[in-house]
Amino acid sequence: MQSPELAVNFENIFGVKPKMFSAPGRVNLIGEHTDYNDGFVMPSAIGSHTVVAIAPRQDGKLVLRSHNFAGEFEFDARDLPQHRTGQWCDYVLGVAVVLQRMGFPLGGAGVVVDGKVPIGAGLSSSAAVEVASALAFLSILGARMELPEVAKLCQRAENSFVGAHVGIMDQFVSCLGRAGHALLLDCRSLAFEFIPIPDRVRMVICNTMVKHELKDGEYNVRRQECERGVKILSQWYPGIRALRDVSPGQVERHSGDLPATVYKRCLHVVRENQRVLDSAACLKQGKLGEFGELMGESHRSLRDLYEVSCPELDIMVDAAVSLPGCYGARMTGGGFGGCTVNLVDAGDAHPFAEQVSQRYQQKTGIKPDVYISAAVDGAAASAGMQPVVA
């Protein structure tokens, strides 16, 4: 994706023409909170992108600017901070730091970021910044890295530098998404398969416009609860490494051995893994009604077992499911606010967007943002790279 305005502004700031790289956000069709449990997910890249413009500098300085946030950040490229600053620049800086730790001799560079992925909506604006930044830095280094490795680099930056313990899904689909397809990803092996999304449907993404403050802390609590479940269950199943290795029947068999809350968390994850696989089969067979039913099951599980929904997400889902053309609706992303994803007949997508917005606003007094998107290509296209299925 090109951004002529960004190119002109970059040249006005730095006096040189930049190279530009883009990466999309993502929406997860199904498979929530399974990624950090070594499970299965099925996201798609969406038509909202972040573009990073870059050019080398001879003075050894890394200078970072943004179209979306005020302020300029300047660092000595030979002595980059090893801890987050708490500012927006951490997502770019973290990628640079991890590249240096990997042995890449990153020198000075001017960088300007223009992000069009909604921030705080659960559509992975952070992954889009990281992936576009990684491709930009690699370009001025003259280095090449396989796309799955780029995804892992960006995940490492967010884990170890930014301090968010995210799984691999967001960065992976931002790198490797394919137009017209969902990406079925095994988060343990990183084996993946492109699953066609029928042309006759669109993804309608509804932003509740709320982001509850407990999100980040509760996300880490959920990870800890899953890890505790694995530790307890390993007494009976000593070979397990993650909830990926446990069946729903095994979890249910030990309902009395697990603390009640841990039991609910585990039950969601193991059932959600199966829903992802069942959903992929439904899409392949064009069974959109059954796919929608699985979306509904996923939302109820996230609400009742994993407890990461909120009133606004539930209202948005309830507003959607009875509208014409809607096959299914669920919350998407980490939870406690953000977006829902809806699979809707293409011909009904615009009326659906208007009606679900009206219904939500009547219930909450909040005017939502609604985005209609098909699945798009990942960052590979902007970098002239071809994703290869392993």
C-alpha cells in the first residue's frame, strides 16, 4: 500500500525519499485465547494498514516520528535503550533492539509511521507497526528473513521489550495473510493453511468504542490460570506441555481436581481449539450457517467460561445476530472492550452496518465505528515477497 502524503512529508522532514512498507491489522474469525496455549486460531488480515517510511542516516541516530502521535524520539543507534519508554515509539524501537540482539548491525535511520489500524480496538495495530517496521529495517540493512521468522521477531519485540505477553497470531497473519482467505494457524508448529472465505460474504467489524482498564492485567491473569491448569493436569497426563495437549473429555474428567475458575478457563481453551478446526471444515464446505453457530458458541464461552467479554460486547453481538444476512457474531481480540466480528452476506453488509450501529447506540448511548472488510494480503505483498505454505 502506497501513501503519497507520507512520502512527501518524510521528504520534507528528512530531505530524502523514503522506502515504504505496509502491514495490515487483523480480525480473528475464531480461536480466542488459544494462541498462547499452543492451540489453533483462524484470523484474516483486514483492509486497515500501517505504513512505515524509512531512509538511512549517516549520523548514527535513530529518529522516530508518527503521523498519529505528537513528538519526535531520537536515539543513538549504537546504544539503544534496553527497556521500554512507555511511549508509542516502543513498538518500533523494540523491533530495532531485537534485531540488534540478533546480530544485525542496525545503523542510523529516519522513520515515520502512519497508522490507519484503529488503536485499542483489538485489531492488532501494534502488530501492524511491528511488522512494517521490521520489513523497513531489514530493507536498509539489505538483509532477508523468511516471513515466519519476521513474525517471531516482532512477537519477541512485544514480549521482551514492550512487555505484552502476546501469542504469535497477530504478527503471523499480518505477515502472511492472503486476500480472500482466512489463515488456519497451528500456534505450536506454525504450520498454516489458507482457508477460502466465500466471495459472497464480508467481515463486518463493529468497534464498541470502549476499552476497560482491567484488560492488560486480566490478560496476564488468564495466562497464569491456564498454566496452573496444565501444572495440575500434568499429574495425570505427564506428557502435556500446554492446554493444546488436553482434550475436553480429559478436562471434564478432572473438574473436581481443578479450582473452579481454572476449570472454566481450561474448558474454554480446549473446546475453542476444536471449534477452530470445525470452523475451518465448515468454510471449506461452504456451510456458513454452521460456521455462524460456532461463532456464537465461541462468544458465549468467552463470556461465561473465560470471562473476558463485557456488557458492550454482549450488546453488540445481541444486536447483530437477528439482522438479515448475518451468519454469526462474536467478540474478537483480547476482550474487555474492542470489537465484534460478524460474517454477513455481501449484499446485506451496508444495511447491516447501519442497523447494528443504530441498535447499539440506542442501548448504550455510544456511537460505534463499523468497518466492512474482505480478507486482504499481508505485508508480504508490500515487501515483494511470496508467502510459501510449509
